[in-house]
Amino acid sequence: MSVVPAEVLPGSALSVAEDAVDAAELGPRARLWPSLAAMYRAQLSRARVARIPLLFVATVQSVGIMVMMRGVVDGGGEARSIVAGASVLVVAFVGLNLLAQYFGQLRAGGGLDHYATLPVPPAAVVLGAAGAYASFTVPGTVVTAVVGCVLFGLPMAHLWVLVAVIPLAGAALAGLGAALGLLAPRPELATLLGQLGMSAALLLGVLPADRLPTVVQYARDLLPSTYGVEAFARSFGAHPDWAFVVGDLAVCAGVGVASLAVATWAYRRAAVR
């Protein structure tokens, strides 16, 4: 008498299990944009209370710098550079400095393990945090720009350029801040690098370029926020050259894409360790 293998007997436990496996379907893979929107809302909700006082400090700091520079600069091209640089400095304080500290602490405290278990692309984690932090800079940047225009007698007709400057400069600086925080071996070093980056944005962005030594001017060209500052400063002219404004914004956008790509790579590198 032949024996039928158990695995093929209808109704056997193994057969039922195989049918259940065949019938089960994996859930759809998380897409980038829905994941990004979810991460953005989560980061915005988490940081809303904690970051508002720091945003106030960043705004007061930028306004104080303009008041101090008002004593030595009356107007002209130097005034445009100061107002533009001080406005973008708010973005640097939050997007670069604070984001470097956040990711440095997240890596040191094991918080990356939590994000690594989420079914979201790594780019969504980095972009969501960067977007949330950059969003906090909008009120402070606008207030700083308006106060600067009043202090130096600059026209406000083209302040709408900030609609492009804030997200593009924010992306470039937030990507750099996230990369610094994720690549730093210790949170203290991430804090130090964030502070140094913000100091560079202060010295190289607020001070007029023509008053800087030639070597420092080359270093200024390497700073991601420089092109956002230049685009905003050009908009204060009586007849702005919009081709140069768009060109500066395009460079800023390119740097932003590159810095966010580096930050995404740094996140993947840190999450698997």
C-alpha cells in the first residue's frame, strides 16, 4: 500500500499553513511623499514648544547684530548685505545649529534605532526633520527682514523673495546640519560643529563681502547660505537684476539637494551601526 506524503494531504496542518502563506500578501511599501508628510507633522508637533524660545533668541540675536552694524553703516550695498545676511542667519541658527545638535543627540541616545524600525524611507526621516526645523525660521526671518529695512531705509517691495530664499537656504543649511550631527562621533562634537557653522554664517554672511580678505571671500563662496544671502540682497536694488537673483537661487537649490543627499547617506550609515 502506497503512503501519501503528509505535506500533500488535503486538510493537513502543513497544507493549511502553506495555503495561508500563499494567501497572505505583504503590505504596500511606504512611499516617499506620504512618509515625508507624516514625518514632517510628527517633527513639527514634537519641536513646536521646545524650539519657539530658541527661535525668539535667534531673532533677537539677528536684530541686535543689525542695530550694532547700524552704527557703522548708513546704507547702500553694505546695508543690503547686512540685512540679507542677518535674515538668513535666523535660518542658520535653527536649521544648521539646532539640527546638528538634534541628530547628534539622537544618534548618541539610540533614537536612530526607533526611526530605523519605521517602514519609511531614510530620505523621509531626514527631509521631514529638516523641513520641520526650517519651518520654524519663517516668522523670525520675516521679522528680521522688516526690522532691517526700517533700520537702514531699504525698500520692502521685494520681500516676497523670501518665499524662495527661506526654503532653499533652509534646505541647504538643514542638510548640512543633519549631516554634521549624524557624522559626528559624539554629541558634544556635533554641538561644536553646529556652533562653528552658525558662526561662519554670521561672519561670512552678515559682513559685506568687499570688506573681507580675498582668501575669506573664497571661503564665503563655499558656504551654502551665501547664495541665498546674495539673492535676497540683490532684491533690495531699485531695479534688481532678476537673472542674477534666479541664478543665485538655482545654486542654492543645487547645494540644498546635495547637502540633503549627503545627510540621507549619513543617516543610513549611522542607522546600521
